[in-house]
Amino acid sequence: MTQPVLSVVDVNTFYGSIHALRGISLEVHQGEVVALIGGNGAGKSTTLNSISGLVRPRTGQIMLDGEDLATYQAHQIMAKGIVQVPEGRRIFARLTVTENLKMGAFVVKDKALVLQRIESAFDRFPRLKQREHQVAGTLSGGEQQMLAIGRALMSDPKVLLLDEPSMGLAPVLVDQIFETIGQLHEQGTTILLVEQNARKALEIADRGYVIETGTIVLAERAADLRDNEMVQKAYLGID
Amino acid sequence: MTAVAIQPTDMPGAGAADTWNLRRVLQISVIAGVVAIYLCLVGIVPVFAERPLIVDVLELGQAALLITFGAASYLAGMDQVKASWLRAVVVGAIVGAITGAFLTGLVLLGEAIDLRSVFLNASPTLYALLTDGIVLTGPIVPIVAGAITGALAAVILGLPSAIRVPLVIGLSSLLFFGLFAGLLRTPMLVTPLRDVARFMFGSEGLTAAGAAIVFVVSVGTTAIVRRTKPRQRVNALPPRQRRLVVGPLGLLVLALVLLFPLAMGPFFAQVIALVAIFVLLGMGLNITLGLAGLLDLGFVAFFAVGAYTVALLTSTAEYGLANWGFWEAVPFAVLFAMLFGLILGLPILRIRGDYLAIATLGFGEIIRILAGSDLMKPILGGPRGILNIPKPLDVPPTHWLSGPVQIYYIALAFAAVVAFIAWRLRSSRLGRSWMAIREDEDVAEGMGVNLVQTKLLAYMLGGAFAGLAGAISAGLVGSIFASSIQLQLSINVAAIVIVGGMGSIPGVVVGALILVGLPELFREFSDYRLLFYGIALMVIMILRPEGLLPSRVTRRELHTSRELADVPDSELVTDEERREASLP
């Protein structure tokens, strides 16, 4: 098997004395969509934050293309190619849509390339083009999520971390967001997806991990997880 | 159903057209009455009873009360005038009379018991003033005066706007020129205009003839401008022709700005130089606070560093170290201020929000207390200060560039340069990363912004501007004392940035003019100007929370909250609903 783009090896993360991640290990390969599902407080977001450097694991390794990221700070890890779309979108509310996108390409020095990527973001999300000069805070929830994803893609990341992209959106918009993720998948973007909406996540993913109280309890192909009785009971609402 | 029935009385204006809305009338009257009593008891009315606005016609003390009557009636009448003019006039008279009745009450109360032991200004002079009308005398005077003024105000309110607006502006001009007549007269006396000055302006207030001229000219100009609408016309011109009009106008303004101190004399030059120094400070804080969102309440520290650096390097008196010229010292002042920005920035990098305000406040206080301490006394001179700081340009005292005039030009030139730098910074990559930090620090870091470096740069560049301001101020005053380093300065600068509009460069200029320039012109009103400074701050923040000249972004932001409310609720569902929706 080829070397994974992103590999997390036996990571333990603490919040003060709280042991949030207990020896998490996972891998994401080139072009894969990997879903990380689990209940509230299981450690999904903490896993993403540990990877992107927003929190520091106490032990364990996080490697991008075989390089250990332990000595890098969050902004350096981003420049290495891991970009996170944070939970709750967190777009820059008082900047315009275009300014938000430009911030996404903060590490890209080539101005022509930035403009080109802004155009392709608008191609991907025509709704954003219509609202180009509008302040991002005035966008609807769905548009804000599009902007957050568009912003993350601006630096052409090696791995895209999506944290609860469907949270707080109406069902029709949830479908739209997952459609977008599907398109990204087809275009070859490598994605680690954290979702509470396990059904949708497993429909779209190649592989999935189930996390419970800071530990990976299941790691299988997405289709197998969908058929797994325990997953059906706990996360898919099938008795 | 009951809730619906209550609505009309809850919303002023809704039912106003067909009711007298007595509740609101009473409300306004009571507020105005309290204001009137307040004006009397804090001493504004008695102290300025002899200070003419228009010589032999109207004094400032009485005018303050008349304005109170008029403004209250105008406000109360606005509800009524749509229904009928006559009704508005009646309401205006009632409001004025009730407001006046409060003063009558004050007089009667003052005659019955001795208020003076508590309120120093509740003196027989005040009572005499309130009861001495032109035709009448006695406690009835305030009620009658109130009723008449109130009715007149409501009459103006009912006039068509083509007459009303010029009239109101004419009256405001009378107030403005009445307040500043003395200040305008003094510099004019040494010019060929001296006879005009004597004819129009008394040593305090307008002459009757001057008042007539001011009133006619301001009413006339307003009426003509409203009729001809020059602004719309210019805007409607094709770009090339518009440039032909706007260009010379810009040059004219520039010429006026440059000739201003020569025409108006050293006092105004000094005031504007001070304003320009505060503009520099404001632009500095505009970077840390306006762009990067880092509240710094210890800004005076950088000002102090700049001023003391110049003092130590240039002073020819005690404590002076090097005897340098002013210009050689300025770069070091800026450099040291930047260094202090770094020193301040490092320990507080991780602090956010309210805590940051406290931490920076502490830093400012440390510098202030250090400057006055025994420890630093052998170096900085403590309360005795450092004297004999040379003026930036070494000219003989009779030269036209001596004194505050040269500081005016220097401060103005620096303010222009700094404004340009600030403007370029704003639209740069660095400026964008500052704004991203202001919006969301974590996400900004996630976008690849180096928080440490970017935040430190914000503190350092803000500090550099403030250090420059301190250096120029040292040159302006010619000395620096521990007592010149005041917390008040930090607060003033923050107020300038907020009142002007956060992140807006023209806003800083307007904020400095209003919050620093105006109080200087109002020196004759001593402590009362602080009272009005506070009131003005509150009024501005209530009426224009985005500041007087907000930046594009802030204006959009206020726009935001209104549009956000329009987002259909269907898109803002709870987690609960979403999970239910995703169930089979």
C-alpha cells in the first residue's frame, strides 16, 4: 500500500487534566474521503484540532507525507497543506466575500494565482459570485458554509479537514453541502470529514472511523460501517 | 389578544396622528424641566448671565434656558405637526410652559427654604434672573417665557422646509458666532479687517448689527444652496468637467489650510497643532484598535517614550544628554516607541478582549508612574521635568515661522504622511491579516497568519505613530514633565478613534477636531466644557454608534444586523430538528 498523505499515530491530547484523545490512530490516503463519526464529546473536533495544530497533542505523531508536524505551529501546518474548515463556519463576518477568499490564500504569494483561484471558487459556488462585495456576515447559513469551504480551498490544500459542515443548516442545504463534498471528492481532493450526520457522511466517504470517548472503536470501509449493526443502532437510528 | 390592544400606546407616533399623546408631551416636558433646573443649579445660567451672545440683546445664560424650551417643544411638536399646525403650536406652548413651571417651582422653593447650603448656585442672583422678564416680573416669568418660546419653536416646525431649514441654520449660526465672536475678533484686529471686526463682534458675543448680518447671510446662503443644489449639479457633470470644478476647490481648501495660521494668529495655530498631534495618536491607535482589534488603554506610554526621547537627546538644560537637534532625535523617538511596542506586545500576546484592556491600562500606568518616580528622577527629572527642548526650526522670535505656527505646519505635514502610510497599510496584505485577527484570531491562524509577528507589528506600528506624536508635542511645548503623562490622554485617543469611526482614517481627523479642537476653543467655559464633552460623547454614541465618519466596513456591518434579520428562519434550524430531519 502507498504511503498515506496524513497519518495520525497513537495521539493523546489533554485539556488540562482531561484526557480527551486516548491513543487515536488514523490514516488518510491520496484522494480519499474519510469520515470520522461519533457522538457529542467523543473527540471528533479535538482530533481535527490536534491535526491542524490548534491544540497540541501530548504524545503521538501527526505526519503529513511522512513528515512529523510536532515542531510546527498552526500557521505553519496550514502552509504545509492541512487546512481546516472550522465548526460553525467562522467566516470573517466583517470582511467581504472576496476579502474572505483572499485571506484563504494568505500563504499564496503569486497574485495572479490568487485571482485565478477566486474565479474558480466563484465557478464552484455561483451564489458567492453574486455576493462578491457583500460582507460575509450578511450571507445565509448555507452561503457562509460555501464561503468557508471556498476559503479553505484557496491555498489548494493537500488535506482538507471539514468539521461538521452540515451543522445548523436546513435539510435542503445539508444535501447541497454534501453534494459539494462529493464534487470535491471526484476532483481528487483529500478530505477528512467529521460529522454528526453519520448517514450522510458514510454515504459519501470511502472509509470511516468510529470514535467513542477518545478512542477509535471501529475502522472499516464506509459501506461496511453502514451495514454494521452497532453503527446502525448508535448512529443511524436503525433498531 | 391583550398584547395587540396595548400596542398603539407602546409605539409613539403610531397613534399620534389622531390623539394628543399627552403621555409623551408630559414626558418631554418633565425631562426638559429637569434639564432646565440642572442648568440653573450647576451654575451655567447664573455664571453666564452676563456673557453676551448678542450684545445688549441676549446673554448666554438666558439663551441656554430658551434653547431648552425651544428644543423640547420642537421635539414634542414633531408628533403633532402632521395632524395640524395649530395643534403643534398649542402642544409647543404647553411643553414650554410646563418646562418653565419647573423653574417657577425652583424659585418658589428657593424662597421658602434655603437651598444654598446644598446648591451653591441657588443664589438670589439666580432667582432675580429667573423672575425678571422684559414686561413682567415675578415667578410667572419662566412659564410665560417658556410658553412663548415653545409656541415659536412649534411655529417654525410647521413651516415648509424651504423656509424652516434656513431659519434653523440661521439661528444655529447666531449661536455659533455668538460663542466664538471674541476668538474671531482678536486676530482680525491686527489685519485690515479690523473695522469689520469691531462692527460685527464685541469682545464677547456678536453686536446687534453683526447678529443681523450673520443671520441674513446664513439664511440667504442656505436658501440659495437648497434652491440650486450645487452638489448634485457637480456630481451630474461628466467626469472631466467635474474635475475642473473639484480640482480648484481642493486647491482652495489646501490654500486655506496653509494660510490659516497666518490669518488667524498663533492661538488657532496652537489649537490646530494640538489637533494634528492627536490625529497622529489616533492613527496609531487606529492600527492597533481599529484594524487589529487590540484594545490598548495604555497608549500614553508610547507618547511618553517619544517625548522623553526627544527631550533627553535635545535638551540644553539639566538632564539633557546629547544636545542634538530636533530632527536628529525624531527617528530615535520613533524607534524607541516601536521598541516599547515590542516590549508591551510580548507578554500580552495571549491575552484577549477585556483582559487586554486591563493589561494595557496597567502598562500605561507603569510608564506614567515610572516617569514621576524617585527612581527615574535623576534621569527624567520627575516633576521638575526636562526644559529647553529646542523648536524644530531654529528661527528668531520675530520670524513668521516662530512659535506654534511652525508646529502647525510640521504636525500637519506629518499627519498627512502618516495618513498616507496608514491608508496604504490598510489595503495591504498586512492590513488584511490585522483585520482577520480582529474578526477571528484562531481562524486567522488557521489561514496561515503568524499571530505573534502580526500582533507585534500592530503594537509596534501603532506605537511608532504615537512616539512621533510625542516627539512633536515635546517640540511644541518645549518641555516635558511627569505630569504631562496622563491616563486621560490614552482615553482621549480611544474616544477619538471610536467617535470618528473605528478603522476610518478621515474619522480620526474629524474625531480629533471635535474632541480636541472644540474643547480648546471652549476654554472660557472652564469646567463646564467637560460636562458638555461627556454629554456630546453620549449623544454621538447613541445617535451614531458606528462613529461620525465610519469606514466602509463598519457601515456594512451596521447594515448587516438589519439584513441578518431577513435571513429566513428555515435556514437556522437547531441541531435537534436537523437530527430529526435526517432520521428515516
